[in-house]
Amino acid sequence: MSARPTWLTADVLRRPDPAVGGAHAHAAQRAAAEFEGLPVIGEDWRPRAVGIVGAGTMGGGIAMAFANVGVPVVLVDRSSADVHRGMERIRANYNHSVTRGRLEQTVADERLALISASDQFAALAPAEVVIEAVFEDLDLKRRVFVDIDRVAASDALLCTNTSGLDIDRIAEVTGRPEVVIGTHFFSPANVMRLLEVVSGARTSPETLAKVLRIGDLIGKIPVPAGNAPSFIGNAMLADYSRETNFLVEEGSSPSEVDGVLEEFGFAMGLFKVGDMAGLDVGLDARRQAILTRPKDRRHSDLRFVPIEMGRLGQKTGAGWYRYEPGSRMPLPDPELDAALIDHSARIGIERRQIGAEEIVARCLYALVNRGAWLLQDGVASKPGDIDAVYVTGYGFPADVGGPMFWADEVGLAAIAADIGRLHQDFGGWWEPAPLLLDLARTGRRFADLDPRNEGSR
């Protein structure tokens, strides 16, 4: 039986009343688009036409999101073959919905008729909103925005679908940075409800207000975020993911970590998510990042273990788990477990039993501490926005309310003390956010930072 770590004092398995947690999550989602100082955009305003650059999975999903609410869309890519593949994918998605009984054929036909396609950037000229949805590469996006700036209407909103790139570096290649804004859709974009809306340094309040309105129009939960690396969701995910990897290097298995987090209420553990997405996604960037790692803290190369074994996830029948032919059911695999044990030995870690409390504490503390840094730095404007992001887009249990609400329920004084001891013992990644320490010292909660609450100062 695993011993409770000496640094852990908080009751991390404590959960709020599900009704209270769920009500908070719902309220946070509704309030996320409330942002001070914005002009009022009437509820009857909607773009008459939208242009999307990039006919891949993301671009097609965004096109469907607009067509589903009756907004005409033109899908643009650089070759007729890319455009054709994109339209075929959209057509297949609608056909699938019809076959499953989720959509009437006449409705699917009406929506599909609203989507046209072209291999010419000039087709974007009538669009009131242009959304770039090409590969996540800064140089590529800058080149695309040069072309968009050349052909788009003078009053068009110019949006970049990026999961973490610098909005200002993209906006600077245009002659109108005030209308450039980040729109981080989540895949599949026609299904996932989260939309991070990221203003650059020169994005106008009217642009932000209109894009928040657009998010609401297409059924999203639009959450404003500051222009910092990885914005809100993925910045927190980096810390959360790192802890799951460290836990496996120290003695857990991927199925144990996933199982504990799913028992806590997460929709899916991160190792299962990795297998679904493909472990080779972003592989080149990960390898390049090794060269610029800070030297004052621990890093993990755990992800390379299955990749070097040819295990890339569900698409190869094995990743962190193995999969029977024709099945997506993840099954623990002794072959991978043995390779992970060898990996721990190579990097000099003596494996041990790790209990559920430690897994929950390290993963959720990573989210809470990074969330506090984001609030302190103004990347997130209020704690509820972070909760909305994680409940809506990252599988955090809605009945727990979100990571910041959970932290308030558990108690910030105990959490701050635990994180302080983690920082003393393990350094680097666990530096406590000064905001967290201040709230703990003064007996306040994250909820007190929300200007809508009476306790705010």
C-alpha cells in the first residue's frame, strides 16, 4: 500500500456538492464573454459571409459551425485537390449525421449548400470575417496573412486559429492589426464548444466584442484570453501533462494515472487522449524544444518511449495502450510497462507505489498554480474563465466546478502550503504563484477576484 506523501496535507479527494459545482461551471460558462470596456454588439448582428483559409479538418469543422447557423461560407485552399478533399470531408460528416439519425437529409443539404470552395484567395473578398486555419506554424501563418490582407474587405475581421502562437507577430504583417484576433477553436470545431478569443496588443475593443458575439452565434463558449504563449488552456495543460509523465517515470502506469483521474471525474485521462490524437503529433517541435530547455529543472522524455517502439496510438494499434483490431478499447500492455520500467532505470529513478491522492494532488495542483500565474499576469481575466475553459474544452468534471473552484473548496491555505513544500523538494516547476500565496495569507478565495462577487476588492 502506498504511503501518503509527507508534503500533502490538503484533502484533495474532497469534492463540492455536485449541484453547487455544476451551477458554478454553468455560471462561469455564461459569464466568460463578459469583458469590461467593450462596445455593445446587438444580438441581431451576424456576419453576412465568412471566409476560411485552410480546407483541412479544422477549417472544414469551422465552416460547418457557421453553415449550421445559416451563415454562408467560402472555403479556400491553395490547390483544387486540397479544396476537393476538404469538401468531401464536410460532405461525409453531414452524411454521417444523417445516417446516425441526428440530422434530416433536407437540413444537411441546406447546410452543405451554404459552403462553397475555391483555390483562389480572391474568393475571400466578400467575407466580413476571414478565419485562417492552416497548419500551426508561425512563418506559414504570417505568409497566409499577407495574402489575406491583400484581398480581404477593408472592414473584415481577420482571425487566426492558433493554439498558442503570438497574435502580434501575425498581425504585424498586415496593414490593419486592429482587426486581427486569435480564435482558438478546438477539434472537431463543429462539435467542441470552447473558443479561446485572443486579443493582440493592437486588437480593437470592437473586434473583440464582435468575435465574442460570433462565438455565441455559432454555439460556442467564447473565453477572452491574453496573448501569452499557449494562452489559457494549453499553458495549463503543459504543466498537467508534465506531472502525468513524471508520475509514470516514478512508478505509476499510464492506465493507473488515467484511471485515478477518470475516477475523480475527468472525461478521459491524458494518455488515452494522446493515443487518440496520435503520439507523433508535434513530434518535430518536441525534439527541437529539447535544445532550449532550461537547465535548472527536471524534464521528461517519456513520450519518446512508445514512439521509438513504433507505437503511435490508436492508428497503429498501440501507443500507451494496445488495441485489438477494429476496436478503440484501450488495454494495458505488459510490453510497454516493461519498457517504461527500463526507461526509469536509465534515467536513475527508483520506482515506487504511488497512491490516488498523490496523483490527484500533483495533477490538480499543477493546474491551479498555473491558473494563478495566468490570473496574476492578466492572461485570464477572472477565475471563472479558467474554470469555463477546463470544463468546456479539457474534460474537467463539471460537477466539481473547475480547477479554481475546486481549489477554493479544498482551501487555498493548505494548497499553497503543499505547493510550497513541493517547490522546496523539487524546485523549478513548482514555484508558487505570488497571487496564490497572497490569497492564502489573507484568507481570501479565487472567487473574491471576480468583480461580480460582493467580496471582491
